Amino acid sequence: MIQNPQSDLAAEARLAIAEREALVAAREIVHKAVAWQGVHPHATLEELEVELLQLRQEFGQQLAQVLLEQREARQPVPGPVCAGCGHEMQYKGTKTLQPTTMLGDLTLERGYYYCPECAQGIFPPGSGVAAHPQWS
Ligand SMILES: [Zn+2]
């Protein structure tokens, strides 16, 4: 398999940025847990569990957002092929998506591609097809 050293470097750089962002999020979660402990020094085990489950949920959402946005950082060139007509789809910039996942509601900036012939738009890779005729 032929590797493109430049794109490998770019991929490594994006992963390094994602790791830094994830560590910042993790540190913030730990900070919140410690601050909560400071405010609730006599909380019950159950109250502590509730707080930590909430923070775990929050961290899972943040980690998912960081990792998904890291994938989105590369814009496929050329655009993906329309499943309807086979023509190349047009890049229309990024759009904010708020998918509901097993980790909770996420907020993602995703690249959006649109086929004017079929009035179909997609958010590659793999978040389904959405019709947005107003984006033409
Ligand atoms: Zn099409």
C-alpha cells in the first residue's frame, strides 16, 4: 500500500490536536468533580454517584465531539458521489448538527454536501442523507 507522507503527517497532527482537546476536556471534568466535592464535603455516596455519572456523561459527549470533529477536519476532494444520480456533490460549507446519541445530545460542525439535481444533502462520513432543497 502506497502511503502519502504529507497526508499521514496531517492525520497525525489532527490526532495530536484531538488528544490535546480531549485532555483539556478531561481536566475540566476532574476540576468540576473536585469543585463539587469542595462544595459538598458531606454528600452521601449516592449523591456522589449521581454527580459522577453526570460528569461521566458530559465527558463522553465531549470526547465524541472532539473525535467526530477530528474526522470532519479533512474535506474529501473531490466531493462524494450522489447516490441518486452519480454526479459529484457540491461542498456547501459546514453546518451545525445536534444528533442524539447513546452518549446524549452532541453539537457537531459537519461538512455538508449537496446535489442540486436530486435536492439531496449529506454529511459524510455516515450520518445519513437529508433533503435540504433550500440549500440549492
Ligand atoms: Zn444527485
